[in-house]
Amino acid sequence: MLFSCSKDEIDFATEDGKHAWNRELYKVTPTYKYVNNIRIESDPTEKFISYDIVHLSSIEAQNQQDSLYKTSAGKYLYRFKMIKEDK
């Protein structure tokens, strides 16, 4: 099977300092494999492991997401969700 999506991209338009993020950690079985940003793995499952709240800029969040994915060879990934702040 061929999928034409890649890992989540973080919106850099919100880059105006630090934000609170819900950072979720998942284990992927079997690992995602990409060729030219196209996912080529059949149907991996993501098993939720943990979450925490972190304060990062959008660029720092993207760097963490990329770093974990690359160092684990696609076995683990972070999902970041920005926490809306009431003002």
C-alpha cells in the first residue's frame, strides 16, 4: 500500500515565542518508512506511551519531533498539540 502523507508538520505561522504544548509519545509498530516524504508502510499501529506539558517555540517543537523520529529510526514519534491559552 502507498500513502502520500508524512509526519505531522507544526505551523510556524504561530512562531512568536514559547507556547505550552501537549507532547504525546507513541511507539510505532512496524516502523514508518518514507521515500521522498511518502509513507510506504502498510498499516502501522501507534501505541500511546505517555504525555507531558512542555514550553517550547514552534521551531523547538519541530526539532524535537524530527530528532526523536530520526534517532529511533521511525520506531517512536512525538505528536505536539498546542494548548490554547485563555487571555
